[in-house]
Amino acid sequence: MEINIMQADNNTTIALKGRFDFQTHQEFRRTVDGLLRSGKATLTVDLSQVDFIDSSALGLLLLARESCEKAGGGVILNQPKDYVDKVLKLCHFDQLFQVQR
Amino acid sequence: MNGVSVPTVIGVQDLLDQSFVEIHFAISSKETAVASAVAMVRRAMEMLALDNDWVARAELCLQEALLNAHFHGNHGDPERTIRVGCILSSEKIELHVEDEGTGYPVNRDYSSVDTMHPRGRGLFLIHQLMDSVALNGAGAHIIMSLLRSQNHGNQHYAG
């Protein structure tokens, strides 16, 4: 998976591309932890180019949400593809996260 | 190939009508082998031109079952093995995953999930996305099926 960080005004976006699953665990956590350390507590995770998501990635999103909320921010999920959106809904993530469609 | 044994293909029949493929192989209990196994089965499903919705469901559930087998069944021990069996056709997909552990709790209710807990969604997703899920023996062998006779209707998973 490819991870890109984009900064615009006060918005920090983590743009993901490809498969978001158990193989990206460390890279995603490192990215979130680094942004939190640099004072970015509200993160948008751009899912518009994610083709596959598994339960490990859902766990990562929950951990990121918890860390960001502790720092006074939160996590927003942006433009999940149909496939990914259905998994998010199945696991009630649309009730836990702000999802921009 | 990344800890994946050479697959045994049991049968390929009538490519124009009742085509199906039955594959059996074993993998080392390693994350790289899990990824290779999932990619191989996905390619087989795509070669058979199976329904996109089925491919997406089967791919995710196979990955979840293999990861459960690796992390929980085999405790991440690369000396242990996970055995995989797949029957792939336009009428039925049947996936078998068997580890060397003591098994899942067979009688647990997997129909709901703790939304706040970062773990425990694998078996929930499998039970939500497959038409039939069975645990054999003590639960170390999971059998997951999609059946054409089931009406998937509006529950389509892949767009």
C-alpha cells in the first residue's frame, strides 16, 4: 500500500492507495504516531483509492481514532469506494466515524 | 513461493458450462504466505470469471480465516502449517482453512461485534459475508460457502 501525507491549511490527510490490510499495520501506525507527535490531532484518512480492507485495518482505524481523540482531535474517513464502504457499514463504522462520501 | 506448497488441482471441468476448479495446498504459518495464498485464490476466481461480488466476499473471508489460523490457531509459529482447500465455480464457492491449533469456540455467537474493540471482527465478517460457515472437529477447521441458490439480492458487497 502507498501512504501519502497531504497538508492543506489546518487539514492533514493520510491518502492510502491499494490494499489496506494486515500487511500495512506498522507503516500506518508509524504514520499516525508521527503526525500526532507533530501536533496533528485531527486526521482525514482518504480511502478513495483503497481497493481492499480487512479487519486488521478496521482495528488500526479504531486505534487511530482513540489516539487522536485523546489528543483532542479525531479521525475522518473520506470517500470510501463502494466495496470498502460496505465493510465499514457492516462493522458500524459509519456510527463511530464521520464518513465523507 | 513464499511458503506456499505447489497446489494440487483436483478437477477442471467443461470450461464452457459447469466449470469448476478444486485446489488443495498448504502454507507455512507466515504472513507472507497468507498474502500469497489469498492472491493465488483470487487469480483462480478471476480466471473462472466468477461474479465480482463473490470474488470480493471470498477474498476477504479467506484472508480473515487464514489470519485467524496463523495468529490464533498456530500462534504465529512458522514451523506450523495451514491447509487450504477451495472449490470454485459459478454455482458454489467452498473454502476450507485448517490450522494446527485447538480450535475456535464452536458455540460462540458471532452474529454481533463489539464496535469499540479494535479486534475480533474477522469471524464476524466471515459470518456476515458467507452463506454458510461450519467449524469441524474442535473448531480448527473452518468451512465457508457461498451458494448460487442463496438470494444475495440487495446484500451485494462489491459494487
